Amino acid sequence: MKIDSKTFQVTPGEKLDLQKRATLSPPVYNTIAKYQDILKQHISDLSAQQELLFASNQYAVLLIFQAMDAAGKDGVIKHVMSGINPQGCQVFSFQHPSEAELQHDFLWRTTRNLPERGRIGIFNRSYYEEVLIVRVHPEILDSEGLTDQQLKSDNIWLNRYRSIIELERHLHVNGTRIIKFFLHLSREEQRKRFLQRIDAADKNWKLSYADMKERQFWKEYMYVYEECMSATSTAESPWYIVPADDKENARLIVSRIMLDTLTELDMQYPKPTAKQKHELQAMRKQLMK
């Protein structure tokens, strides 16, 4: 089965209903060996594209991963990015903001970690938390130093969507390509993975009572994800909804989408100027002596 990236893309302005979006899609592979072969090829191709990205030094790439707990964000990052040169890639994981971060606007703590040209930045959770978990738990806003007028405003979420869209548009026109992934996990699959974390001693650390408490807000999270992705998926910075009940399949879909995006940039290695060619030949003569 060939992976069509467009199949998973959220159309700008689309009214999302996540219940109509699959959490399990037909597998790209038919055996684990086949999965490993496809992933290995994707990783090799991504490595070549990352080298081009670094050499051409014209674009930056930002990957954003959002999902419910146990959807496999860490696994996707670990497996798909395993062949990328560590010097050209940075991963940031955003948890509860620090006291210093709360003294700034909601975008500050993430934007200061944006990738440089020639590099790939990965946000494991991101500024989107401010219209997701904060919307499910609006009491969090009390610690963000907002004015009474802002707190009482009916447009607080619309204003945050607008800020995000404007930021991403600014980044796009200045050479940063943003790919946003929502790993779409079913509630039943999350239940199974939580049980696996309880039963496997080496995975106990991955589960906390806080995770169980958040599971109670499943419907609320699905609603805010629908609203968020409908409002912020644009032609320049689209959201991709990746079926995540099959971890291996999700990794292949994510790596394919990344490859398609990088390939569309049509990057080239820098061509030496006449002066550089002359210097190279002069260096060659010295080395041949």
C-alpha cells in the first residue's frame, strides 16, 4: 500500500469530527520484516534530505507532535529520527511551564527554541498546549498573569488561534516549514497501553495517576482538538491526523509525510563560485605534491 500524505491532512477550514477519522488504517506493511525494510528506506531518504537541508542552509523544519497520553509520540520520534545527524536536529519536550516562563506571553517559551536554518526542530507537545489542556482546564489561566478583561473575554481562544496562525505564517515566509502531527489514538487502545505500562516493570515509570485523571476528560479533549485543528490547519502549515492504534504503521505514515514535505522543497547542494572552484583546484595541487 502506498502512503498518500494528503489522505491524512486537515483541509483549511474543515469542520472536524474525530469520531469519523480512523484511529486504525490499513497497514502499509504485511510483516514486521517488511515494516523494518520500509522504515529503513524512509530513514535513509530522510538522512539524505537532512544533509541537503543543512548544506543548502535556506530552510528550517519544525515538527510538532500532539496527542493523548500513550499515543506513541516518543516512539515515533525515536524510530523515525534514528538516522538523522544529531548535529542537525534538536528535540524539545514541553511540560508544565516554569515560573520564569509564566512571566511571558504564551508563545515565548516555545519560540525561543525554534530551529535555525539548516536544522530540524522537534516539539514534543508545543504552544498548542495553550489551546488544548488549558482549554480543558481553564483554571490554569489564573497563573498566566492575564488581565481580568482577558480572562473574562469570550474570544480568548480565538485570539490565541489568531496568534498561532500569525506566528506560523511569519515563520513560513521566512523559511521555516512546519509539519503538525496529531497521533489519533482510540480510548480503548489507550486503556490497553496503560495496562501494559502497569504490567511491565520497566514501563511503570511511564504511567502516573495524573494520566488516569486526564483520561476522564477524553470527550473534552477530543472537542478541543477538533476546534484547534479546524482553526489552525493552513495550506502553509497543515495538521496531519495520523491513525495511531498501530504504532508501526503510524511511524511509516509520519516518515512518509516528512519525506514528501522535504522533497517538495527541491533543495540543491550549493554550487561553488568561479573563485571557489579556483581555490579548490589550488588546494588540490598542494595536496597532490
